[in-house]
Amino acid sequence: MVYFHSTLTYMPSQKRAKLNQLLSQWPSGTVAVQSWLSQRGVSRQLAEAYCKTNWLHRLGRGAYTRAHDHVDWTGGVYALQTHLHLATHPAAKTALQMQGQSHFLPLGESRAPVSLFGASGEKLPAWFRHHDWQANISYLTTTLFPPATSLGLTRRDLGSFALTIAAPERAALELLHLVPQRESFAEARLFIEGLTTLRPRLVQALLEECRSVKVKRLFMFLAEECNLPWVNKLDLAGVDFGKGKRVILKGGRFDPKYLISIPGTANGPEESGT
């Protein structure tokens, strides 16, 4: 495919062919990092030359977009996953919203909150951290699941590109990981209440892999309280729920089955843990 532009007339044929090939491999709406460009024969110097001729736009150090292309945070995450091979993925409430489980703020609304989870020790590049994505992005590295596992991750088609995101089963556990420090118990309960079609085999596997006692107990408490239809297909004998009491919110109702204190009227225990 040939991309027409007035500056092509003045561009050497070799560079023109390289640019056409580059643009044909570059999904619209996404960021490209320098390492990806270099693999396609576009050096940093050549990339900067393309910026001067208005073919590319420099987003930040080592990161570019196609000129006049609209790129939101999903296009940035595409580069993190596809070019830099980071484990960063849309998680928790954001992943649920991307799959139609939205009870509150629509995903596309200006300054929408976005939750990204990454593996422990990973750090987002400066170009992603410093760019204004027109969204309130929260990035959290966790050990909620073993670092090498892809369990509960799925691909989401966004048109010209796709992202790896948390499937509803994993996103639900990630959401509860944020309660109560970053997400409210009441809002999380509303999301869990709507998850009537979760796959019990995947839920089972995730509960067995999940490293947070608090998350597993709270998940099962809410699933049972909401009478979700897949609950009776789980084998909880294979799930490690730990020992001792856990506090979701100090002062509240104590559940004797899962040994957690949740918002309520009676005073709960004063211990806490993960």
C-alpha cells in the first residue's frame, strides 16, 4: 500500500519504500517504540527525520505515534505488551468494563479511571508515565498470582489492534484486591453481583493459584451472598483459605464462615492480613 504525502516527492525512493512498509505494519491508534522501529530499519535519526517531515509524532523519549493519529491509553498499553513484552494489562474494574460489565463510569468518558496491573518489579517507561492520556491511570504491581502465569488473561479486539486483558474471572479477584484501599466494598459487591456467567473451572483454577487469603475469602463470601449460579460447581477443598481472621474494614459485621469483617453494624475483629 502506498501512502501519499507531499513530502514523498522529495524523499529518496529507498526511504519512501521503507516508510510505506513501516506504516503498513503499524496499527493505527498505537504507539511504536524505538526498538520496534529499529527492527524495521528505522534508526532514531531516521525517526526524528520523519517527525520533521510530519510523518511521525514524538510522544516521548523512544516512543512515536503516526502523525495526526488519535492514540489513547489502550494504544500505549499495546506498545507495552507487544513491543516491550511487559506483563502490564488492563485489570480489575477496567477489564470488567471493557467486557460489558459496567455499572458506573463509561470507559470512554473523559478522565475515566483506568486500572493497570503489572508483575512485581516491572516499571513503566517514562514516555507512558509522563504522557497525558486523558485518563486517571492507576498502575499497580502485584504478587496476586504467580508471575509466569497467564491464567485468566484473554485477548480483547479493539479494532485495528488487540490487547491482553484480565478475563472477568480474574478481573473480579483483582477488583477485590483493591478493596478497601482503592475501591469501595459497596461498588465491588455490585460488580460481583452481576457476574452470573463466570466459568467455574477457571474460577476454581484462579482460586487455587491466587496468593491472597483476603481476596479468596471475600470473593467466596460475596459470590455466596449474591447466590451466583456457578458457586455450587466449585470444589473449595482444593483452595487454601489460610488461618486466622482478616479485616476488610475495621468495625463491621463478622462472617464466621470466612472469618472476615465486612461493612455492617456489629464490631468486627481487629486483625488484618493479605
